Amino acid sequence: MTDIVSRANETPSLTTLPPFPKPVIKPGEPIHFAYEVIAEPGPGQSKRGVIISPRADYSSWEISCDEGTGMGGDDAAPSPLGYLIVGVAFCLLTHIQGYLHKVPLKVDKIKVEMRAQYGTLPPEPDQGQQGQGMCDAYTAHVLVESPEPQEKLEELIKVCRDACMAIATVASAVPTTTRVFVNGTENGVDV
């Protein structure tokens, strides 16, 4: 396997999703943007993908993924769920760091500990080998070392949690669709 994460030399084009406009950021106005990914399987349980940047001033990234040996992988890279949970923790930290750049609070150390509780229900007879996936809970603990009053630090974390798009994604029922394209042609309804 090559590098687990590296800057993409070129960004591939999406073939079935319509273009999503790159945002123009105007202070104080809402912003809408989309991250896009193209992923393909590799040997065993490995996967390789490109994260397509939502903005012209962000790089696109090639990233590898694998499963542990118990799932038939080589344990050569993080699992998909590992990336998901660390992405949520990183997004929360991004908001905390941004807040601390704008609001003068003395914070000596900060870290996020996060747990995501996943499971799979047994497959129904007509589902073959795949059961229904589920997520029971995401728990985030923000550990802060600071001489600031506790109320100010609690407000900092509340504001940042509420601003965190990744937490909003896992906390809300977000409409999702999955469409199938066989031989380059869309075939039927969402699955």
C-alpha cells in the first residue's frame, strides 16, 4: 500500500453527481459547501479514495483505508469508521481553535476524547450476509486545562459544539440517497 494520506496530484472528476458550486465566502452570510469523495476498492478489504475539496484554496487528498485482519483486511490503514469518528473530533477541535483565535480566553491545554458506539443487527433472511448497521451513540468529552471560569469554558464548548457540522451530521436525521449506475446508466430508484 502507498502512503495512507497524501496530497492529490490531480483531482478526478465526478461522473454522475452534478457539479456543486464552489462557495464565495462573504463575512456574516451563510455558506453552503460540499465535500465530495471518489472511492474504489483495492486488494482484500483495502480502499483508496480522493477527498475533493469544497473550495479552490483547499487541497484534495488521496487517502487509503483498510479493515483489521478480523474483517479480512491487512490492518494497513485506518478503517472507514475510524476516519468518521476522528473526522468528527477534528471538526469540533477546528471550531474550538477558531473560537479561541477570536475570543481571548487563556487555555493551557485542550483535547477531545470521543467514543462512537456501533453495531450490526443480524441479517434478515432476504438480506444475504449483511445485517442492518446502526449507531447507538456518539459521546464527546472535551478536557480543558485553564484558569478561566468554568462558565466561560462551558459556553465556549457549547457554542463550538453547536457550530460543528460533523456533530450536526451524526446528531440529526440527514436525508440520504443511494443510487445505482450500471455500465454508466442510472438504473431505477434509490436503493
